[in-house]
Amino acid sequence: MAREKRWTQLWLQYKPRRDCGNAAYFGRVVIRGFDRDNAVVKNALAELQKGIGGMLGAQLTEEERTAALAKGSEPPVQMQGILLQRSQAGEIREEGYRIEEANGLLTLSAVDENGLLYGIFHILRVVATEGSLTGISVLVNPDNPLRMYNHWDNMDGSIERGYSGRSFFFEDNQITVDERIVDYARMAASIGINGVVINNVNVKNAATYLITDRYFDKAARLAEIFAGYGIKFFLSLNFAAPIELGGPDSADPLEPSVIEWWKGKMKEVFNRIPNLGGFLVKADSEGRPGPFTYGRTQADGANMLADIVKPYGGIIIWRCFVYNCTQDWRDYKTDRARAGYDNFIQMDGDYHDNVILQIKNGPMDFQIREPVSPLLGGLKKTNQMLEVQVAQEYTGHQIDVCYLIPMFKEVLDYRTYCAPERDTVADVISGRTMGNKYAGIAAVCNTGDDENWTGSDLAAANFYGFGRLAFSMSLTAKDIAQEWICMSFSTDRQVVETITGILLTSRETYEKYTSPLGIGWMVTPHEHYGCSVDGYEYSCWGTYHRADHLGIGVDRSDKGTGYAEQYYEPNASMYNSIDSCPEELLLFFHHVPYNHMLRTGKTLIQHIYDSHFEGVEEVEGMIADWNSIEGKVPEDTSRGVRERFDRQLYNAREWRDQVNSYFYRKSGIADEKGRVIY
Ligand code: GCV
């Protein structure tokens, strides 16, 4: 199939907007203290011109007299226009900015180029959402030092868990460098992303060679494009590269010849790819090689690489997704949920300064509802980063609408009790708890080379929202949704309210018609779309619901696998007891009889029936809502989303019927309301 060469501009369309008094600030521009030839400054100014040109029909004129570098004693600027100035670090921190308007002068101050770029995107957001710049006074510092997108793109052009076409980074084992990469970098920068990993964490075949001469030139070119938008370039690394690339016949991290090989390799790589930020490593996980093969610890592996990249300012981001994927379903003792904690907690404090452990939000694998991983905050002396999945692997494949920002916020707001204060996940991963600088948040990205980037137009809300939330964790899911709708579609009130309503309820709706109360995994194996209640029940992946004729759920209390005990108090006790366990996670933590009475006054089995009927009704409601704004959103968006809704409705009905029939047959208990259950 021919590669799709056209692509939209998503929220950077810069279509005409109501002036709202904003055009007056965009005639004269004065730049102080920033090097006009710096790539980020150039790109920031070009973006400003493009944005205000498209939205307001305005034209910037740069003032010659102040275009040079600041001498530190410049006279105050008195004019109507915009002043872009470098300021001393203080209230404004690295990558942060302040925007103020007084007497017709709009001033954007930042301490570095990234701050300038983000400030300009802030101004463009105000214009695009038809807000007013008059009297504006905001100080914005990023909440997270690292804000990253991880792409699971393979070099043959496929994307692992990709639902929006093929890779725009790779094709036929070559790196692609084209205008689309520039647009991707603009979009990522516009939401505050400052790090991108371009290749899949499962590094195999050609991808192992990304750290060789075969790919250096093009990798460096990509890295340079990203650098122009303040984004560090990262690669996923194959831990067994020494063996596969003709080095020593071992990858033992403590073996001197292996260490020497990596030293030479890293010198070469950092030399050839100047904007390289470091590496992401999936080791000892799902068949990927790692230090366990040599009887070494995860820390041995991570530290060896970290020490070698340190002189180049590099970091090693080491994933904690390490578990036994060859489990026997009859084994009730092994619990996949325990694995991340069990594999990493003992070595807390042993990881070197430039290692960050990257931890998935839940202990299993991006299900629609999971408890927060106890490793987050469980580790008290180790740099940690949160990993979430914007790609909708288990949440509807970008066919079903599932706005994930509310879920991410829930995770960030979760109190771990790892410290008397500053103990939320947001505190831990941003470095506020430990005062560490290597910290942040990463998301598995949901983009591909589809014309609209994300398959469904509505899935772009997650692409947009993750970056905005990573930068400013106190933004609400609703604020982010509304901003994105105004920028992408229209500021029309009905459009904004309708789409906001759809997005904000979509996660609960998806949850209702799929797997109940935190149990997860009733998906078609491998593909992970569509219902298969027992699909993973007898396989080796550690993903069981343990349903029998009396009840369902996994006992992870102290009488079961003991997983609940991995949390600090009071969370451990809360989860441990069926009486205090949050009901939305009940089946994750407990094996519960079908006739167990929930706090809603419904039995468990009735809840399963009701929620599945409700889920389908809610999808029907969403479709009606979407149809009500027909004519107010672009025709291709209207049609494309409607077509996906049809598929979602089909999917929701399948789930409803399969889940309800399964549990009716298991339990023998009829639906109180006598609805059709096959
Ligand atoms: C990149 C899950 C996914 C895999 C993914 C893995 C991971 O198992 O299904 O596709 O591999 O997570 O996060 O490494």
C-alpha cells in the first residue's frame, strides 16, 4: 500500500480567529537577550508569525535597534507590540516563562530558548481559543523535568500497538527525514514535550543497528530537527548489542570486555548524534535480553550503561516492566502484579544518579482500570518516571473513544504515603518528593502516518492532552479537552460542550462495557481489541480473572498473593480488606462471590449485567450527541468519527453480550430486570 503523504495540522491549523483585541500586539516585535540565529529562537519566531498570520492576519516587524544580544542595561521598551526577552533565573525557572501585558506591550520572558518557545505556544493558544491577551499575567514553569513521548515504531515501518497507519520515522529499514517530522516536532513542542524516543523498546533486527554507522547520519538529522524544537533525541537500546553487533560474545554488564565495547560504542554514538539525550532500555522482559541472563541485577545492567554515557551528559531510562511471562495458570502463588515491585525494590538506592526507572502506571499493563503501581513512591532513593500509554492498546484501539487524561490525573493525584507530605505520584515523578532532577513522565505515543495522525480524530485529544498535562499537572482534564477542541475544531459553544461531554465520560463508558471492577484482560489475546472472556485465562502471561461458578477475582490480599502488602499504610490495609477496598478495584484485589452486596445495594452479578447494558446505552448516547453537531465540525471529521462510532457500538454490544452470557452461565443467576442475555 502506498504511504499516505498528506497530513493535517491538528491543533496547529491556525485558521482565522476572532481578534478579541489580540492583533494589536503583533506588529512590532523586540527581541532581547536571545540569539536570533539560535535554531529554537528562529523556529519560535517562525511559529509566532505563522500563527498570528493565519489566525489574525497580522504581520510581525522585527525592531532592528534591539535585535542584538542584550547588554544588560537596555532601556525599557515603550511601544505597542511584543517584547521577547531573556531574564535571570528566579521565579522563572528552566524551560518556564512569564507573559504579561501592560500599556499595549505584551512581554514574554524566559531564561532559556525552550521557555521562549513554550511561551510563544502559550500566546498562540490564547489567540486560537479566542481568549484575550489584554492584562494577561501568567508565570508557568514546567512541573516535570522530562516530558517524553516513547514511540514503539519498528524499522520496517510497522508500529507495535499502533492504530493510525505506519511509522513516519521509519520505512523499509531506513530512517525517514521529511517535512512531516518537522510538523511532528512542532506539535510535540507546542504541548511541551522535550524528549522523544523514536524506536520500539523491543529492539530487534535492524533497530539494533541504530547505534552503528548504517544510521548515524539520518539519526543525527532527526536529532537536529528535534533540537530546533527543544526536544532531546533518544533511542531504545538492545542490551545484547555487543553480541549482535560483532563485539564480545556476552552482554554481561560486569564483564570487562563488554564494558570496553560499550565505552567505544557510546563514544562513537554521542560523537555522531550530538543531540542524543540517552537511551531507553527494556531488559529481561518478554524475551528481551538483560542482566538476569548473567546472574546480574537490574541495577548492574543500568549502572554499567549509565556510567558510560555520563561523560556525554546522557541518561539511561530503564523500564521496570519485568515479570514472568511463562506462568502456569494453575500456579496461584506467582502474581504478575507483584513482579515490578519484587524485582526492583531491593536495590532502591543502588541505581546511579543518571539512571531513571520508568514505571508503568499500574502493576499489570495499561488496563482500563488498575491500581497505581506500588513501586511508584515505593522506591524512596531512586529516580523514577511514570509511563502511561496514550496509544489505546487495551482501551479501544483508537476506534472506541477513550479520553485518557482523567485516568492519568487519577494516577498523578494518588497518595502513595511514601512521605509525610509531597507524597502523590505527581510529587514523586516530578522530583518534588526527593528533590531529584532526573524525573518526569513518558507516554507511549498514538501517532502514525494516517492523514489525521491518530486514526480517530478524537484520539488526538490524548496526543495533545498528555503533553499539556505533563507540563502542567494541575490542569484539569476538562480544561485540556476544551482547549484542544477550540484549537482543533471550533470555539462554537455547542461544539465545545458536546465534544467535552463525550470525552469526559468516555473512559467510564468503555470500562462499563468491557471488564468489570478492575479485573481487566478479557480481551482478544495478542490483538487486544474485542472481547474474549477466557482468552487469557489459561495462557502463560499471568493475566487471570479466576472466575468459577461461585465468584470472580484474584485474591491479592494477605491471604492470597500478598500483593496488597506492597503498599504503604493506609493503602495496604484499605486494599487488603474487601470492606474497605475501593469498589472499582474490587476484583483486582479479591475473589468475590457473585451474590456479594456492593455499596450501591446491588449484587456483584447484577452490577456486571447493569454496567454492561449501561455501557452500550451510553455509546448510543454519544453517537446522538456527535450527530447533533453535524455541520458544525469539518465534514471529514464528522464522517470519520461517525464511522468509528459505528464500530464502537458493534464492539460494545459484543462485549455486553459475551460478558453477560459468560457470567450468567457461570453463576446461573438471572438478570433481575429480565433483559436479553444469550
Ligand atoms: C512493546 C505489552 C504490550 C507489548 C509491549 C509491552 C511493553 O506487553 O502488549 O506490545 O511491547 O507491553 O510495554 O514492553
